[in-house]
Amino acid sequence: MSDLVVSYSKVNTQEDAYALAKEHITPEFVSQFKVKSEINFDEQSKTVEAQGSGFTLTIHLEQGHAEVLLKLSFLLRALKGKVLGKVEKELQKVL
């Protein structure tokens, strides 16, 4: 189950959305949450995943929308709304 669903308003295809997500979901973007992360891209499943200590952000680009799943450690859970808000804002801006 997703924590957030963002519909596309600027792109028409899953491939275009995935390409833009790869450009914008970067280590620099994730660093604003004060966590170091490694970002993995899965071309086959059109998924972007950022993983760090106590932090996993998964963005799966579907046809017409992006599904976001955020897993946080107990210590970081208080930040979930803030993180999801910034991810949503970024995705709405580019997708």
C-alpha cells in the first residue's frame, strides 16, 4: 500500500515520468532530509529507491501516476509527513 499517489499533469507516459524522476530524485534532493542515502534505479520496473540508515523511499512510476512508499525507523517517524510533503511537491512540479 502506498503512502502517497501523485497523478501526472506534465507528462503523458510512464517512460517520460521515470526519466524525470531519475533527474530529480537525487542524493542532493534526499540530503535535505538529513540522511545519507544510496539511490537505485530499476529501468525494468520503473522504480526509484533511495535507501539510508533508517530510511527507504520508493517511487514506482505507473501509467498515469507515481506511487510513493516511505519506510522510516522509529526515530525518524515524526518526520514522515514533512518528507512526504516535500516528495509530493517535487513530483507534482516535474510530473
